[in-house]
Amino acid sequence: MSKDIEKVKADLTNPELLTLADKIVQVIEDGKRELAVSITETIKKTYWRIGQHIVEFEQKGDRRAKYGSALLTNLSKLLRAKVGRGYSRPNLNNMRKFYLLFPICQTSDKLTWSHICELLTIDDDLEREFYANETVRESWTVDDLHRQKESGLFMRLAVSKDKQGVLALAREGQKHQAPEDVVKDTYTLEFLGIEDKSRFKESEIEQKLIDNLQKFLLELGKGFTFVGRQYGLTIANKHYHVDLVFYHRILRCFVLIDIKRGAVKHQDIGQMNMYMGYFAKEENVEDDNPPIGIILSHYKDELMVEYATYGTDSNLFVSKYELFLPNKEELRKMVRNILK
């Protein structure tokens, strides 16, 4: 008996058998993924066709007008009686909008029905196209999509562009080819939950950013990986600390972030320039590009920043941060003016 047990144990550690098992596991996992995609696509096609039937019914002319606004309510009652839950009036309305806003049901397999329902709340075509493209490119969850939409990401990026730039942003999404592509003019940090905006400390913001690192990475954008907090460096026997250090995988460079509670001062800009010089000389390895420096301040005097950054490294940026969600309607008006 003991010999049989030993033989079984030996078989279970056989490299060829282990390789075979790994291949089969991979096939099973691939099958699960394909099945999930197939189910998602079937659901979307089914809902799109339901929306098509509703719209075509509505477009039959005056003889259908008597149903009016009660159409979806009454249809919902009939469908729930015949096929069960899942066909409430709001759901049927989403199916109708899905048909109208996504011609011939052309959507990526990375967009689930929940993603699509979130996208359907966006009236502007360019804005919706941007969020759909970014969701696919960045593999956003539904929560990620909701947060970026609520923070007005598209409009925050669009207000710094010209008309062609806004159109390209909607079609192609965010580019990550140069430092200015990955730095925002304003960062929205509402997820920190800082209520008393008059009494918070820089260290409090820093700690809360670490506590909410996943959300902060989402706000920073694609390509950022966290390196360290209060990153120490010694220059001329004096010790300094960079608040937050990241590495950008796409641009292949360090990104240094210092946080200021109030307005940025010219000394802060000089200090960041020194940090960037240190990283370029002491921390960079072969194939690393020059570092990017970002000073995050609650207030920003544009003229002072212009003078203080004159002649300094072009990779040094001063950006604002907000502790609340932006006024999306004001941003939307600015974007509309650009597109005129």
C-alpha cells in the first residue's frame, strides 16, 4: 500500500504531468473568459433589439400616439408578467436609448451592460465617445467610469485644447507621449473627504492620498506606479524629502509630487527643480528619461508661476487641486465655446 501511495505522489510531481495540467487549466480559464464575453455580448444584442422594437413601434405614426408616455410603463407590466423581472420602465428606457445612441450595436466586448447604462446618462456625443473609448483603453470598472464622469474628466482635459484638440480627445482619448500629456491643470481630490477645508494640513492630504492610493492613481491617469512617500535625499549634508514619488511606465521617468496647502511660492518651485536635478543625476538608470516634477497647490498665481518657472526645466509643472467635484455645467459651457 505504501508503495502505491509513493507512486501516486511521484506522479503528482512529474514535470510532464504538471505541464499537461497547467495547459488544461489555461484552456479552462480561456473558456470561462470566452463564455463571459459571449454572455455579455448576447445580453447587449438582446437589449439593443428590444430597444429597436420599441423605437420602431413609436415611429409607426399617429395611430400609435395614443400610447404616449405610458407606453414603457404598460409594456413593463406586460413583460414582467410574461418573462419576469429585469424589464422595469427605467431598464426599457435604457434599451431604447441604447438603440438610438449606439447604431448597429457597435460596442467593445469590454463594455458591459452596466458600463453602457452609465454611458447612456451622457447627453453630449463627444463626451460619451470619450468615456466609452477611455473605459475600453484603461479597463475601467463601472465605479471607475462613474467617478471619472462625475469629476468631469473629459471637460477638464478639453478646456485646455483648441477645437481640433477637443475632437481628437473624444475620438482618441488621452495621449501619453510627452510630460504635458500626463499632467492635468487641475486635480480633483474629492475622494479624500476633507470637510473642514480651512484647517487641513499638508501632511493630512498626503496621508489621505496614501490611504486612497487606488483612487489617486485613477485621477493621475494611465501609467503611474507608486514608488514611495517622503522619499529622502541628501544634498550638501542637508536632508530633504519629496512628498510622493511615482514612476511612469509609458514615459519611463520618475514623477515627483510636492503638496502645498495654500498658494505655491517661488521657493517651492526652486526646491522642486533641485529635486528633479537630483533624481536625474542620482536616481535615474540607463534608459530612464528626465524626471517630471509636479507641485500641487490649493491656489495658483499664474503670473508668479510664469516668472518663477522662467528658464527652469520644462518638465516642472504647477497644478491646482480641488477638494470638491467641479461645476460640470460651467466646464461644459467652456467646451461648447471652444467648439463654436
